[in-house]
Amino acid sequence: MRIIFMGTPDFSVGTLEALVEAGHEVCLVVSQPDKPKGRGKEMQPTPVKEAAMKHGIPVYQPKKIRDPECVEELRKYNADVMVVIAFGQIIPKEILEMTPYGCINVHASLLPKYRGAAPIQWSIINGEEVTGVTTMQMNEGLDTGDMIQKVEVPITEDETGESLHDKLAEVGAKLCVETLKAIEDHTATFEKQGESPTEYARMLDKKLGNIDWNTSAVQIERLVRGLNSWPSAYTHWDKKVVKIWRAKAEADGTVKAEPGTVLSVEKDSFTVQTGDGVLRVLELQIPGKKRMDTGAFLRGYTIESGVKFTQE
């Protein structure tokens, strides 16, 4: 099939690669404009743009995809279908209906669950045991189009936002190729979505990671895992922001101290009282230092029982 591919971040790259490998003609890649990054503020191409350039595919980077001149530019390519994955802009009706097969989207949840920008992280934060990938025919709603195919992916006990991202990107790439074959063969079935049983998976921000020690150890551990590797869960100690990268909730029915208080310090970890249970901290980071196991941290810094972590 002749495809216009629309995507921006790492999550989209695997699917672009899979479509090329499957023999589809990707005639154009549409991605968000380059942005300055790093201390030197040098313009950095999007991951999808980099992948497209590697394959010699032309790249189009409009500031606003809904502008009339952008719509007309896409029309020139006479594509059979558009594949959209984490593009980052709302697609207008003129583009949704431009090609014979419309716009096919790969979404990182089992729709209608977790519509929205951050389904991967919220599925971990909310304690889901299973998630997955859904392909759908896009409409003008936000992730409300007819579902085509789904694949379930279990969420492991130590799953992080980063590890689940990589799993779902791989599954999504394969599923997209299968979905396009079904569409081309006229064997695809389209299922209407019902109401979503979950809240909208809103975009992540850094404030979300500010740990409230009054919540349960289980909730805090999920937050730590879900926000690893961005934006990270964090707390405050000795006027420093301490990022917590790995932790384990431990059941403990007794409340021995105020939430946020360090209860015990061992060679390779320390435990913190929460509103329900205790949290064992296994990996952390302080400003100006790399991520480190708690054992390595404790060899250079002193944390004593009774010290308190706070939200501010």
C-alpha cells in the first residue's frame, strides 16, 4: 500500500520500520517540527524524522497540520492510507477522509480504556494487570474511532513506564502491519467503542511525580514505576530534590511514625513510612549525580532513622 506515515516520538519508529520492511511504499513521513535540545539548544530532529531520513523517505514538518496549505500538500501524494501514531496534533476531518482507507491509528491501550496522551504510564500508576495495543479507524474524536484489532500485554510486577513503552511499541508495529493486510484483503472488521471505563489518560507533567507520603506504599511504588523514565517520582530531603527510581511496597499494618519518616536503614536500602505500609527505596538520584543503587548512595551520604522526606 502507498502510505503517508504520521508520527513523532520513539514509540512511532518501530512501526515505520515495520511498514518499510513489510514492503509498503511509505511515500511521505509527517512529523512535528524539530526542537532545540540540550545546553547548546541545537535543533534536534524527531526520532521519526531520523528514521525516515535513514530510509530516504521525504519528511514534512508542518507547524499546524490543519492549515489549508498543509492539507493540500498531503493530497499531492495520492496515498492509499495514512498511519498515525503519536503524531502530536489533532488531525482535521479533511485529512481523516482524504485517502481511500482513511487514517489508521495504533494506540497503546486496550480501547476504550485509557484514551489520551499517556496510556502506558497511567495503566501502571492505576495498578492494571493487563494492557495492550489497539488499532483503530480514526474519527474526529479523541481515540474514539472504530476498533480493528487488539493484542493484550501483561503488566509485570516490576514493570516501568520505560519497559512497557518498549514492549507495546514492538507489539504495535507488528499489529499495524497485520491490520493493514486485513484492510487490503477486505477481511478487517470494525467494532464501535463503548464508553471508556477509565479516566482520560492525561498528559504527564513533572508535578505528578511529587510523592505524597500519606498515600499507600502500593500507590507510591506504582507511581515510581509508572513515571520511570520520565518525569520520575521525587521527594524532598535536606533541601534537595531526591528522585526515586526503584522501590518496593511492603505490607505493614502498624503505623510506626508520620508518613515520610525513615524507619530503618540497611546496607542496600532504607524503608519509609507511608499512609499504609512501608516503602523500601532501592534506587535513587540527587541533583548533580547519576542514578545509583541505594547501597552506593548510603556509602557516600548519611540517612538515619527518623529523618523525614517531604512534598516540599
